[in-house]
Amino acid sequence: MGRIIIDPITRIEGHLKVEAVTENGVIKEARSTGTLFRGIEVILQGRDPRDAQRYVQRICGVCPTSHSTAATLNLDSAFGIADQIPENGRLLRNLILGAAHIADHILHFYHLCALDYVDVTKVASYQGNNSALNSVKDFIERGELGPFVPRYEGDYRLSDEANQQAVAHYVEAFNMRRKGQEMLSIFGGKMPHNCAIMPGGVTEVPTVDKIASFLWRLNELRDFIDNVYLPDVLAVAGAYSDYFEVGKGCGNLLSFGSFDLDVKETDLLKRDRLLKQGRLSADLKLEPVDTDKITEQVRHSWYSESNNGRHPSEGQTTPEPEKAGAYSWIKSPRYDGKVYEVGPLARMAVTYASGDPKVKAMVDGVLSHFNAQPGALFSVLGRHAARALYTKLIADTMPEWLLQLKPGEPVCADYEIPEESTGMGLVDAARGALGHWIEIKEGKIANYQCVVPSTWNLCPRDEQGQPGPVEQALEGTRIRDESNPFEIVRIIRSFDPCIACAVHLVTPKGKDLGKFRVC
Ligand code: NFE
Ligand code: MG
């Protein structure tokens, strides 16, 4: 029996600890612990409902745009105006959210994840004129290696040339992220925390100048996605193809869909969206989503048992940091009592299963490139490939939306704030299915609950003892060297965790965190 504790897991967003018990080098039991309390839901109580869009964005610096979208869809439904959003408003919301997702996925692959597969230190021997590589080499020579080390030493397999090229792309990707954020800011006002997405539509108006300024950045990003990002993901997948067999997870996938193609349908689960809504299991049979079947369990989370098993519309956030048997600030969302993974893999697989020809061609292309079956998608590499293909899909669709904008036409519908109402906002955030629920009483927020993608993926066990998706993905994994468990961080990072989003102060006072290791 061995015990591996990694705390904190670096190169993710937020504060995550993972503990794994091994037997004969294989993980028998894994525990995922969110070590941070959030509490935005508590802060929102008693406020003007329109504050929700502003406040929820402060949950996270990475995905505020997704939270503003979910909050706004939530308010649209509570205000009874979901089907009144003008076309310009719908299109601009899609363009702002799409820009955020492109920047976010490029960030994830290059700056959070690639270093598990690419050895930056090899650049020390570089002899050439590439300025990006020479600046990295300067850092290495000065011994300034953060954020590249400390690290677990991976089994780096790329050739020296491919490795150097990947490091040059790591540097170029900073520029690309900036372009994505600029694009977002053209219509969103600023990043982080856009101020344009609002109930009824958006506050920003399209002009020919803004459309042109957005489009040239988008064209550069599309070029980067096609000629750098996708080839790099394929190169990593080629060199590490055994990771199509590693990190399978729970086998159930859930998507709320994203990017409204019209707003006539007020039920967001039936609305025509670019990425489709649905659930899938390993047999890839598409099933509908019924949000009545979603509950959040807290048996192993530091919340009062009175919060347990509630539907999010009646959810409560009552911290209980000394609770016996609990080991995380993350709650455990369940669908019909079952564990579900969310994220780019889920939404691409659901859209694939819905028969979408574009997505089918993209996914089949990658599967045949690796001579793989759809089952291989349930893996570390399946998640990276799905994220890259999704990035391409939205970037390739955005020019159509841009060209449909009509300068001079309305961007926002009028509304009144009801005294009493309820609402629900569902969207696939970059990291997966995101749901916001609101209850309004006397014109103020009586209750607000967010069930967030990383809550689904990084949750602890539930009352039946079923481990969460990341826990399941870790269990059964062979660890070659328990003092250097790089397999664990590769699996965890494939989910792109965001613990700031997932949790609801700090580690409870006096709790022994055991061994610390920075990886
Ligand atoms: Ni903070 Fe988030 C996204 C949301 S949580 S990153 O995307 O919602 O996983
Ligand atoms: Mg919550």
C-alpha cells in the first residue's frame, strides 16, 4: 500500500488536493479535495437581480464570460423575456462567449497542459534565431525556470525538433490568447468581467469598424488553430497514444449545449444550439436532459447535511468546516443519482451522437487518423482532442455570426423586474455544463445557486459512495514511480479543472494536510 498526496496541483485554476492510495503500483482509491470556500451564492442574497450578472463573474477569472452568460439566460427566463432577445443581441452574445472559449482552450493546452508532454529544459541546447526560443533559453541560463519547474519529470517523448517547435508555440500562444481577449473586449467592453451581456441582449452595438477589427483577429486565430494548435495536439497524441487508454472516467457525459441559433424556444434544453444538449453513456446512445433530475449531495463535503440531495433551485450553502467524513468544499452534483462528466468531450460527443455532419466528420477524421474506436474518446487524449476540435468548430462558425450582424438594429429588449419569479440559465461553459438558478422575492434575490462544470468533474464521493469523475479516472491507473506520479497530473489536467468555480476560506483550522509536494 502506498499513499500519494499532491497539494496543491499546479497549472490548474484554483486550489485542488488529490490523495491516492495505491496497491502494487495501481491506484485503488483516489480523493479529490477542493480546498477553497467560495460563497458567492451567499453574497447575492438580498440584492437586485441584475447584480447577478456582475457578481457571478467574480467567481472566476478564467471563465467569467460563461458565468455572465448563464446568469443572463437565468435572468431572461426569470424576467419572461427569453424569446425576445433581438438577433443582434443573440449574435453578439455568441461572439463574446466564443472569443472567451477560444482564448481559454488555447491557454489550457499550451500554458497549463503541454508542459506535461513537452520538456522545456531541452531548449538549453537550442542553436538558432527563433526569438521565442532564445528568450526561453535565456531564462534557462539564468536559472529562472518557473513556471516550468519544479515539476514531475515526465517520460518526454517528442523529438528534439518537435519539442523545440512546441516550446516556440507555447510562447506564440500567449499572443494568441491576447488576440482572443481583445476580440472579446471589442463587443464585451473588457476582459475579465465583460459588461455587455445583459438581460434582454447586450449593451454594445455592432459597427462596421468593430466587425472588421474582430474579424482580422479571428482570422489570425483560425490560422493558429488550424496550423499550430490542432497539429500540436495530434503530435502529442501520436507520441503518447497509450493515453487513449488512460483516464477513462465515469463513462457518462452531460451537455447543456451552447451558442443559441435562435431564441424562439424558451426551454433552453430544446433550444436550437450549435453544440447540442443531451446525455450519453459508453453505448453513445443520446438521451435527453431533464434538470428536475439534478441534485447536489454533500455527504462528503463541508456543508450541513440539511443541504444534502437538494435540487439546485432549492439549494443551500451552509458551510460546516468540521463535518465528520467530509473532505472537500466541492459538492457532488448527480443526475438521477448517477455520476456525469462534463466538458468539451461531453458536448462534442453529444453533438456527434445527435448526427451533426460537421462534428461527425471532424471526430471521425481524428479517430481514423489514430485507427481508434469512439470508445478511445473516453480518455486523457480524447479530452484534449475534443477540446481542440471544439475550438476549431466555434472559430470556423463565428465569421457567419459576424456577417449576420446588422449595424443600426436593436441589441436589447426591454424588461421589468418581477416582484416574484424563478429562473434557470443553462449553457456549456468552456469546462462544461453550467447551470444557474434564481428565486426572486419582493424584487430581490431570495436564493441563487450555481452548479458549475468543475463541480461535476472534481466532486467527492456521494452518499452511495460513488466517486466523482476525476476520482474514477484516477482509480485503476498504474503509477510507475510513486515519488514522481506524473500520470496523475496528466489525467487531472485533461479535465481542465477550475476549483475557484467548483467550490462554494481556506483549509479548516488545524487540519493536517500531510505531505506537501509542488508539481
Ligand atoms: Ni472557473 Fe468555469 C468554466 C464555469 S468551472 S472555469 O468553464 O462555469 O469549470
Ligand atoms: Mg453550487
